[in-house]
Amino acid sequence: MADWQHSPGVALIPHFTQPVPHWQGGIAAGTVLLPDYEGAASMRFAPVAAAELRYRDIAYLSTSEGIGYNLFRGRSYRIGSSLGYDIGRKQKRSPALDGLGNIDAGPELRFYAEKVWFPVVLRASTRHTLDGRTGWSADFAAYLPVAGASNYLVLLGPSLAVADGAANQRRFGVSAPQAAASGLPEHRAGGGFRSASLGFSATYFFDANWFGNATGSVQRLMGAAGSSPLVQQRTQTSLLLVAGYRW
């Protein structure tokens, strides 16, 4: 999923609800269909669960965004940072990864800025896994409501991801030892454009508390990421379906 899809519509809350509630929270569970790894041709279903708690437009705790604080905020913008978690990548996830080893999980630091020119939301973010070797990635996105009423809302928007050489090498590179162990050709993944995607988030509100959500995306790997020998399919899709309760 694109970065904006982890908090779809949050930047628009002040435009629909004033004052912003002191506390907002929610829990949800469902399933996700996604590639076995970024670049894989094979797909898998996985169960998912999510929870979040937000204090006004100031701070939040979220399974998708981490622990965050909006240092600068207003009705039409927010600038802040969060500490989340990068789940890494297990070699056993696919036979195509044999010989490449695991990508270790670890805490991830993120900085972001959002600006609303209603109804369009512009978002930019950077992230870095705190292991000293990962490098930096960045996402640039725009999204807006394309349909909506009192009981449903559909958001749609494109995004573009870029990364430096260290970040691309971590996910898409093949070092000399890995090439020897896996049989894949050596690949040095330099920095630059990583992917472009188009995503949506559609939410239906059964009543004031219960809701269902479908979130999906189509992504195209680009540059050094797309040319990696790990990549079996450059164009990938994902779909998340959950039901939940909010307050």
C-alpha cells in the first residue's frame, strides 16, 4: 500500500468535524491479499488486525503509523514524526528468496507533512529503519474524495516512491555472497525512483460506530528496483478488507 493509505482521510477530519474530538479510536480485523514479497509473482492471503487511538490532532498510537506527534498542525496542514516498525522480510516467505537471507525487522523513524487544498490532500514523507545501514526512502502522494455521502466515503490518489542506494539495495540488491548462495546474478540497486502506484480507500459506515473498509492499490516497480533479478513481476496489486468499530 502507498504511505497515504495508512491514514486515509485523517487530514480531512478538521474539514468535516469541528471541533476535532478530544479522543478518537478504532479497532478492525480482516484479511489482506498481497504479493509474497515486493516483486513476487505469487500472492498470499494473510489475516490482519488494526487499532488506533488519536488525541485531538496532536498525537496518536496506531498499528499502521506507530507512535506519532504532529509538531505543527492546523485546519489544513500537519507536520510531524512517528516511530513505527519495519517487519523486514523472511527468506522462507518464497523459494525465490533462497540464499538471500532475512531482512531484519526493526524500529522505523518517519517524518511527514500534509497539506489540504480542499478537497485535495498532498502528502510527503520520509522513513529510515534505525539499524544504521538502511538508508532513506520517501513517498509523495495526492488523494481526494471521489464519492461520498453520510454513510460512505471513497478516496483515490496516485503516489510516487523514491529511495537512496542503501534502501534499494536492502530490498532489491543481490550482493556477491548472495549471488553465490542463490544462483541469481549480482545486482547493485542504486538510488532513484522506486515505484509508482494508484490506490483507493472505500469505507461504508453501517451506523455511527460500525464500518467496513476496502483498501487496494496497483503498483509499478521502477528503476533499479524494477530491474532487480528478484522481481518476477513489476506490476503488483494488493487488497485489504476489514470490518471494525470506531468511537
